[in-house]
Amino acid sequence: VASLPEGYLPVGSPKKTFTVYEGIRFELHFPLRAIRTVTGRVFGDENANKNFDTNEKPLSGVKVFLGGQQVLSDGDGWYLFENLKPGTYELSVYPGSLAEGFEAPLASKIEISSEPITISDNNIPVSVKKSHEPAVTPSAIQPEDSSSNASVPENNSN
């Protein structure tokens, strides 16, 4: 199988019995399929730079979609789609599979050619939701005045 082109695998296992004689050349023809895969990692993008940095954590158990297929990211955040047909696919994350505090990114398009291809390091940065609580500054804190009773003024518009 030394002459098998790079990026191709046989379809099934060819089974052919033949006898080899010295000086006689024999060729075996069998169908091949191109290897087409998409792989990457789902991670919490703490600094929103869309790169997997050393301080950021991979996310496991996230449902990743590519076209009509779906997989779960493993314990290290990796996902893998194999045996893809040529075409345009949409890569997305199911928001309901993310832990509290994470927000799914927008879907991205991936083009798979008819040639063998492995698209690796197609990482999916998942945004970390920022808290919407207003910051409390020292000037915003009013000391309590224990000498007066706070009350709501009456509306006397007679």
C-alpha cells in the first residue's frame, strides 16, 4: 500500500486472493475516500481575544454542531467531526449546554473541499458573561443618619 495517496483511505477492506509469480506484475484497484475532518477546542475566553491562552479553561460536555451532526466536547474541551462530505457547513454551539456564566458565540461557516482536508485548531471561544451590577464607589455610599427617621413625604397637593 506504498502508493496510496496521502489523505486517502480505502473504502472498506479490499479482499482479493491471488498468487504471486516471479516477474509477473499484478495491480489491485479499489475505491478510495478522502479524509475530511474538523477538530478544535471549546474554551472560556476570559479576555475576549478569541485565542486559547494558558490561563483559560477548556469546556467539557458542550454540544457542538456542524451541519446536521453533533458531538460533545471531551474533558479537555476537544471536539471532532470525521468523514465529512464536501460542502459548506455551519459550526455552532448549543447555548443550553453551556454552564452558567457563559455565552455561545455566533455560528461560523466552514468550507470543506472535495480534496482531503483536516481543519484543526478550529477553536470555539465562548464568551464569559460580565456582571451587570453597577460598581459601588465610596462617594456613592451615604452614611446613615441615626438621629432622623427617614420617611416618605406626603403628597399634599390640595
